[in-house]
Amino acid sequence: MRDSVDVAAWQAALLADMAHEAALTGERPLSSIFFGGGTPSLMPPALVETLIGAAERHWGFTPDIEITLEANPNSVEAARFADLAAAGVNRVSLGLQALEDEALHFLGRAHDVSEGLAALDTAQRAFGRVSFDLIYARPGQSEADWEAELARALSFGTGHLSLYQLTIEPGTRFATLVAQGRLTPADPDHGATLYECTQAMTVAAGIPAYEISNHARAGQESRHNLTYWRYGDYAGIGPGAHGRRGGIATLRHRKPENWMSGIGRNGHGIQSEEPLAGEDRAREALLMGLRLHEGVDLSRIAGSSEIADDALIDHAAVERLTALGLIRRSGPRVQVTAAGMLLLDAILPEIVTV
């Protein structure tokens, strides 16, 4: 948040947007709050404290509420960590992305390794729970390179790690470099080797995957993200925020000025509210839940979507993939195995029929 931002106006708008959602969803206490998008760690700690206080008054909190804030690992944001912790934040997620300066430059990050690790140290002293992310399968990264980098990451002792393979998204700088022949993506077989290495090392360190790219010590899983992957309801507040509310997909205006104008007109910043058909709800629940190590409970999805169990998945495909060791089936629960996670993008369209 820049100094030129009118903090008082911003605060009033966020509080109004929150009040609108609370009036529609206030019957259940909150188990998590997630400050994400942009640079939430640059919000004045007093604003963060005000928002947390308002959320508690509207909904109430579960005794062990998780309050996460995303932060860039630089000295400017790290300087606010102690005040943010005092404001009520108890978990921070740092975008380290790499532990090599050359890789950080390639990824377009402004911080270097020393600044990132200093921010991590500050975070670990300020917050009870800390997570950070790394991107691997970078061009030219060997198995030994990644093993050394991941071993260093595991040595810091955080309770949660997000470990993503580099993907080339259309329209990005990386896609342009690939098209120009200036960047060669990692070979898929090499990526699979690095993935298997990642699983073995994190399991050995007591921080196994609970989702395809997210690893945690027991009890340190991101509660907020689990709600999303388990297809629970969540209120999205602020510019560009998505939400799910009782089978309705909500979307706030992305541009801050449009969002603020909407609040001035309507008392909220909602751009659209789309009721989701049972098939849509079931599909989303399957596509997200099958990313989790715990898998999905078909009876739960059938009950919440009013779609029959038999219509949710292709049972013949599940049997075939189970025989190959890629799927595990136990009653209504379906899980993708560790070997299957390597092929998740191919497995999902094979088995999801809604």
C-alpha cells in the first residue's frame, strides 16, 4: 500500500465490503483469515488490526483461528512483521521462490538470497507459523542442484513449504522466451525425477505433501487453503477477490477504483454473483479435492451437489487406474496416489464425468 493511498477511505471500504458478506454468512465462526494479493504486508498494521477486530465482531473466531498474511521477503516488509504479529497475524507466507541469486534474477524477483533469508529469520521470530515457497524444475537445474537447494530449505525448520514446478503460462515473459528459442523448459521426465526427489526428501524430513505442491508437518497444514481444496465456503473481500457462498460464486471488481465506486453505490464491491449448478459444484469439488493426499468423499460431494455418486466419476476408469497403482479407492473415498500425482492433469479428465 503506497503512502499516497487514502488509508481511511480504504479502511471504510473494506469494512463495508466485509459487513455485506457478514450479513449473508455470519452464522458460523471463522477458522481462518488470509490477507493475500498485491502486497498486504505493506498495509499499516493498525488497518490489519482493525480488519481482524471487525471480522471477530461479525463472525466470531474459532479458538485456534489461523490468520495468514502473504509477504515479499525483503527488508521493507520484514520491518513490519513484529507490528503485524501484534495486530493479530499468526502465520506468514513468504515468496522466497529460490535460494540462488541467479535463479531469483531469472524469475524476476527484486530480492536476493541474503535479503530473503534475513526476512525469513525475522518472520520466524515474529510469527508462530511460517511458510515459504520455492520454484523448481528451472531451466538448467540438475537433480543434484535441486537436492542441495531443497536440503537447505528443509534445514530452516519451517512447518510448511509450497514447492511448485516452473510452468510456462501463455502470455508470460517465459512463454515469449520459449517462442524465441531463448529458454528451454525442463524435460517432463526430468521434472518427474525432481518431483519424486521432492517427495522422498520431504517425507524423510517429516514434512510430507498434503496437496500436490504443499507440504506440512502434522497440524501445520494451511487451514485456509484446505477450506478451498475441500470446497468449503469462504468470503472474498476487496478488489478482485473471489468467494464461495452457499453455492454462489462471488467476484469483486478487480480495479480498486471500480471496487470503491461499487461500494459507494451499493455498499459492496461485488461485480458478479453466479449461482452454481449442482454439476458445477460437483466438478469443482472433485477437481480441487483430488489434489489433496486425503482425496475426496464421493458421498459428501453427492450430498452437497445433489448429483448421484455414480454420476460423479467414471468407475471403470477408476478401476483401471487403481490396478495401475495411480488411484486408491476405499468405499466412498477416492485418492490419487503419490505415483498418480505425477499424472494428475491426465487423470482428472479420465475420471471426472460431471
